[in-house]
Amino acid sequence: MNFTQSARPYVTQKLNEANDRFSKSDNEAGFKALEDAHIIGQHSTYHHTLVHYQMLKFGLKRRDCREVFGQIFRIIGALTKTAIGLLPEGNTGGANVSPFKPMPISKENKAILSKIKQAKF
């Protein structure tokens, strides 16, 4: 099983959580779930790009130009840089942080990443 397959249920869970929170107008919790999905899925070109696309949709819905343009830049980066491992570990993926800045990973996300890596091998 590869990383993308192993990460799928965890990324999907976080994306579903984000959609649920957004549907209840809890944008802060919704975006936090997207950030978690980004951290979990960023080693997969598919999941990495998908999460940035969801962040782009959020930015469009809120008419947040900074988020929209930031996500367009990040989608291009996810499509072209993920496969070669050019990733800042733990980066949350929003336009509110540098796309090059490594960040600490929460205990919850570390545990999920550990499960993914164990399933992968």
C-alpha cells in the first residue's frame, strides 16, 4: 500500500469534518480541519493538491483575495513539488503562513502520520 492509499481515510475524515463545520458556519473549525488534512496528506500529490483546492474554494466563497491567490500558488507547488519531496514538514497550508515554513505537528496528527507510515510498509 502506498502513502496516498494509506492516508486516504484520514484525509477524507478531515475533509468531511471541514465540510460539516462549514455547513454550520463554523469557519474557524472548518479551516482547522483543512489544515489538519493538509498536514496529513501533504506527502501525496493527490491529497496535497486536493486539500489546497478545498482551501481555494473556501477563499472564493469568502471572497478572500489573499487566500485565493495564495492557494493558486500553492496548488501549482503541490502539483510540481510534492513528488520530489520539496515540502515544509507540518506546514498548515493556508495563505496566512509562508508556503516554505516548517511548523510543529500536533500530537494527534503525529499519531495519524505514524499509523499511515506503518500501514504503508
